[in-house]
Amino acid sequence: MEGWDPNTKSTLTQIPLLTVKAGPRDGGAWTQRLKEEYKAMIAYTQMNKSNDNDWFRISAANPEGTRWTGKCWYVHNLLKYEFDLQFDIPVTYPATAPEIELPQLDGKTQKMYRGGKICLTVHFKPLWAKNCPRFGIAHALCLGLAPWLAAEVPILVDSGMIKHKDDAASSTET
Amino acid sequence: MEVELKEMLDELESLKGSLPDPPNASIDKLQLHIKRLTDLAKSAPVRRSKLKDMSAEVVDSNPYSRLMALQRMGIVENYERIREYSVAIVGIGGVGSVAAEMLTRCGIGRLLLYDYDKVELANMNRLFFRPEQVGMTKTDAAVQTLQDINPDVVLESYTLNITTVQGFETFMSSLRNKTFRLEKEGSGVDLVLSCVDNYEARMVVNQACNELNQTWMESGVSEDAVSGHIQLLIPGETACFACAPPLVVASGVDERTLKREGVCAASLPTTMGVVAGLLVQNTLKFLLKFGHVSPYLGYNSLKDYFPTMEMRPNPQCSNGACLERQKEYLLAKPARDAAKAKMEAETLSAAEGPLHADNEWNISVVDNSEIDVKAAASSDTLPVGLTRELPSADEYPKLPATGPADMSVDDLEELKKQLEALNAD
């Protein structure tokens, strides 16, 4: 965890760790895991709200809890940039992390794989491997997506690859 | 096209006839051009028909003559057996597509192709796909090309993502399907080749093969495009992909000088072609039973260094199916030993008596197959030039019972509602 900012570190320690090592093909054990995932996400969302750092919405897109969709946003120069967020829970979960996708940014940055999957290789995958099965979706958002947004959104905005929705609207009107 | 050209020629002929004398030289020239074009059109691709048997006859028109020659040269005992074999290739990218073409040209019986991606112009720095295939799914484009190259190969394509729950089920049932060769033992395929570009998909192939007790080979090219590896995985007998963090061939240059900023992957047709070649060579040796099948072969292109090693399974592997296969393998040991002893006895009796009565030139055969004394490393000791890509999972204490705060709610629906309530704000 060297090199992480103290804020992320202290947030991370407050997200409840998970204990059940089970994936979507493990029946009842997966239900237990899913409960732990919810508890961790609830705790993380509450924490973000009380710290005035609310930055995502996520909910299960199917009853099995294997597909998740939602939104995430990042504030840069006092403007809020919002993106669709989605991912599947892989069959080998939690041995492998979910591959977080921001489909609207597909093809706009090199730090992304086909289909809008964000690149997590260097900053996140080793941490996930080391902490299996204690990390869950909430940890993936906190340690995977949040730093990615913080690094990439400013570059995308400054290089003109993405525009704020107000700018985009006004430029199409004129 | 030929018909159009013919009509054009006829029209020119009548035009020439209708014109007042003298015969126009430029019309003659035009006619010559059209005749040449007609010849060109005639040489356009013709598809050969399917062949029932692999012939060893050495004629220009036999697509298998050079392969069957392997038999005559004593490299392979029975080449034609290749038509009985099914190989599944997961990931039809820079390595997988080339591996598929190689196996198709070798006359493999059946190929199963898996990929969810489409062909893009950004793929053109690698082999196999052509610019006019941009936009097609990689599986469709591959089938299009491979069918033309060798219509004898049975091709099955699956456009899906194997890491999703649904994709995985289809993947498993397609591997189990035995309609190609009903009498085959075990699954419906002889070998699975993993040619994917990420850890997640490799772990999924590992999961499927451990559950099916299916031998498979792993391949990979590093993100900096200068090294790669292939690995043979036999469930229960060798380390599975989850037994230890994956190995990578160290680039051999100072890691700090590598610029990672800004890019997630580079690729070269050369490195990928080399790795595909190594992979299919190992596949042919495995299927047709010749030479030594490598358990692990690395390739460092900066130093042209090829590390090899063997890996035994980890008795504490985190993969349940791997542990089951390990148990089965241990139980089958007496039978294996007996079979081995019998084979050795047979080869011994066959070797008796001189091969040649006279030896005018005093030629002797020297054994140079130095047996690797290197002890098969289980996890910790690695040969020079290999490193682990990811750390191992930390040991963690079995929970000292969940805290009282955790016990408050333990109903999934209730938890869902709580999260939705938070989301609604």
C-alpha cells in the first residue's frame, strides 16, 4: 500500500472485510458472499456520504447479483463528469476481480481495454490478489475505479476527449 | 466478372465491324486488354473439395504430401491420426488466430474457436486478419479464412465471453460435446489452448479444465511485447494455473527504465508468431506423440533466452477442483507405475540384438538427451529469468466471529433495500 494517499488508506480500513470465499456458481455460499458484499457497499456508501465524497451509485442488475450497473462521477475544475458504470462478477470470483467497465469512454483513452474495461493491472490487481477473498466490490471501486478516475478524467478533459454535458449541449445548440 | 468481360469483348467486336474502314488500332488494343483481364479473372480463388483420406503421394496437388513425409522420415509414427483430434482455442487474437491457422494447415480434425471481440484496424500489426475483415467478429472472420485454407477441418465458432456465468456454461457444454468422436474417453476435445490476453480469462479456462479433467496449454505474450511463454497443464499432475501466482519472463532490462505510462499493451507480430509457433509445436508433439512435450517454455526476445521448468501441483491450492484432481492422481499411482514398468520391459526386449550386422564406418549413436536434474520446483525456487506476476494471497486468521454490528441484518432483500435507499438520496 505504499504510495497510496492517506485518505484512501483510512477509507479502506473502514470498509468491512469479507470472509466467504465463494463465486456465482457456488449456490448458497454465493448468497452468503452477496450479503457481505452488500454490507461492505452500504458501509462504503454511507462513509462517502458523511465525508461529502459521494461518487458512485451501483445496484445489482439481475436477481443472482452477477451483473451490476450504475453511475460514477468525478469533479474536475468544479465541474461534474458522470459516466455509466457496469461489470459482471466473473465465474472465478473472488480469485479474480470484477473487470470494471465505463462503456462511454471506450476508445477515448489508452488506459483501457476493449469494451471500456479500465486498466487495473499495475495499481490494483496485485492488491486484489494479495487480499483474496477479503476484498469485495466496494474495495474494487475504492482502490480500482476511484484512482483511475482521478488520474484519467483530468487528462481526458484537458485534452478535449470528453466535454462537460453543459458545454456539449451549448455547442450543439449554436 | 468473366461474363461481363465476355460481353464487353463482343460489343467491341460489333463496334469494330460497324465502323467505316480502316480497322481502328485503339480498338485492337482495348480487345487485348480485355483478354488479359479475362485471364486474370479466371485465376481468381478456386476452393478445393474435401478430401476423404490424407495421401502421402508426392504431387503438387496434394495438400498433405509434406506432412505425411514426416511419417516416412520417422518423426511421426501415424500422422493421419491428426484428423481424429479436436482442439479448442480460447481467444482468437494475435496468438490464437495464428495457432488456428497452423493447426488448420496441419489438417487437424476439428477446431473450436472462442472469442467475443471484433476485428479492428488496430489488430493489423499482428498476423492472420485482413483489413477487409474489420468489423466482423474474430470467430466469423477466422472461420471464413480457415475454411478456404483447408475445407477438411471441422470448424465450430463460439462468439461469447467465457468469464460470465452464461458464457461459462456454454463453454463447458461445448467442451463436453462428443458428437465428433463418440468413442472418445473424457471430454469431447483432446486439448484446450488458452490464447487469451488476461489473467481473468486464464483463470476461467483453468477452472473449466480442472472440472473436466482436461489437459490444456497456456500461452501468453507480455504487455511490453518482448517476452512470452507456453505452459502445459495436466490437472492433478502438474501445477494448475491457480496453484501459484502466474510466472512471467523477466524482460532482462532494468524494470525502472520501462515506460508504462499511458499505454496498457504493446504487441509485435514477431513475438506473437514465435509464441504461436512454440504453442502449436508443443501441441503437435503432444497429440502425435513425438519428441519431448515441454511443461514450461519461456521466451525472452531481448536476450534470446528460453527458460524451462517443471511445476508440481500445490497441495494447498485455492482451487477445489484442482485438489480433487490431485487426489485422483495420487490414487492412480500404482496403476501408472505398473504400466510404466511394462512399457520399459517391452522396449528392452525390442532393443535386443544388433540393429545392423556390420558397421563398416564405426558409427555409433550417442545419447545426448541429458536428463534435467533440476528438481521440479513447487512454487518458491524459480529458474533465472522468471518472476511472479502477482503476489500470493496473504494468510489471514479465520474470522474471530463477526462483530456484533454485522449481526444486525442478515437478510439479502433487506440489504438490497438498504443500498437502494442510500442510492436514492
